[in-house]
Amino acid sequence: MARRPQSTIPRYKRRRPRSLPGRIISFVIKLILIFLIGSVLWVLAYRFINPPITATMVGDLLAGRGATRDWMSIKTIDRDMVRAAIAGEDSKFCTHNGFDFEAIEDAMQRNASGGRIRGGSTISQQTAKNAFLWQGGGYVRKGLEAWFTMLEEALWPKQRIMEVYLNLAETGIGTYGANAGSQRYFGHDASAMSPIEAARIAAVLPLPKKRGAVAPKGFTRRYGGTIAARIGVVARDGLDACVYQGIVPPPNKTPPPNKAPKALPGEEYESAQPLPPLENVVSELPATADQPLPPEQNAANVAEPAPAPETPVTEPPPPAEEQPPPAQ
């Protein structure tokens, strides 16, 4: 029987077959490299390209609620809307590198003590979640959120982070972005907004599917009034300066009269019931005595406890006149 010809490749150059554990490790390493390189390219692309769709939008579309968005540049969005977002969501937006560790520690202490769960996410973290991930919790999603937040802060300027945030954040059922929200609730775009309008949209952001900015009641009305009062603090202390670094801020415009709100998908799901307390941590801003309160917090609109009924006071009878002693 003829012998098979031996390989002409030298023995030291022959490739040995890998073991199963070796192949698994190699596959995992390739997946990690693909994810790292792909995520960097993805975040870098969104610095120049507006995100076409998000996982949350896909969820609303599949649920039949629709997804309406009208992208508006940060150079055009009313500055009060930017200030309202900073006042309500992240007062340290211009100074942190994506994470507010003091807010996170405070939220952890609050959650450990029991009661309603509260978060400490910054605007950068929320932008990462809205643009690249999905809603909901879990350690996997939180870990990915931290990774994309670091990439955002490294590859995007602050003004781009704010621009993407204000155009992707839910402002109602099936409604995304401040511009679409302003058209829905007030009948005009977000290029000219009053402080009250901007504050009410910012008050809707934590629970957009359960709150409405038109004639809000309960917590949303009170929280919106607080944000409106803090907008002046943000302007005075320059807490929004990083958003307009290198660009001309939009001029201050008087908003047009409110028209009939634009009907959008999901309006039938809006809740008119009293609203629950806020889940997210409210940013701490210094209070000012000279900052006027909005109409919502005017003393004339605050219900005061009814005074107790007055008890009639009975005056003691006048003393009887002294009578002369009887004659003896």
C-alpha cells in the first residue's frame, strides 16, 4: 500500500488545532474588541449625525403609540428650556465629567433607608441611555450606561450632549424632544418659550407617560413652579455657560400666544389623576430671596388653612352699685 506523501510544511510551522477553551476565549476576546471599537465609532458618529431612532421610540411604535420628534438645534432652542433642564435635572452639568458622585451617594443612602427608590443620574447619563440603550434598570444596563457616558464626555462637547438630550428625552407619550413637546402642549415650537412653559416641560421629564404640561395638577404643578423660580438662579450663576461656549446664544424672544395643543399619538393614555412624588433627585440650587415666585407659587394661589371659628366671649356683668346700709 502506497504511503501518503508527507506535508512539505515544516513541523515547527504547522498550526496546531486549538482546544475548546482556547476557542471560547478567543471568541470572547473578539466580541469585546468589536464592542469597544464599535461603540467608540457609534458615539463619534452621533457627534455629527442626529440619532435617527432610539430603542424607546421603537417600543412606542411597536405598542401603537407612535413616535413624534421634531429636531431643533441647540442654537435655536429657547435658552430658558436649557436652564430649566439644568435647574430640574442636573445643576452641576457644566462642572462634572458625566457623573455627580455626591448625588449618587445621596441617592444610595436614601434608597438604603427605605421608601421610594430615587436616582442620581446626570443629564449626560440620561443622554447615553436615551441615545444608545433602553429604558429600565439592571446592572448590565447601568454598566453600559456608564461606559457610553464616559465616551460622550470624551468625544462630545457639552453643547452636543445638551442638544441630543433635549431632542431625545420623552416629553409625553409618543412625543420626543422639547420642540415636539412645546408644539403638543402649547401650540408653538421651542424657539420662544416662557419660563413657565420651559419649567413645565422639565417637570414632565422624570415621568413623561404619567404627567402632562397643560394645566398640570398636584406635584407637577408645584415642581414646575420650583423649576421656574430656579431658572433665574441658573442664569445669574452662569450654570449654563458651557452649553453656549463657542456659539452665539439664541436671542430672547417673546413666546407667541398659546394655540390649541397639537394632537399627537398617545393622548388618550394621559393621566389626569393626582400625581405621585418625583423619583429622581431634585438638583440642589441656592435659594435667593430676591427671586420672584412664579404664578403657581403666588401667595394668592396657595390654599391656607381655614381659621378656627371664633368663640364668643361673654363679658362679665358690670359690678352692682353699692347700696347704702339700711338705717338702724
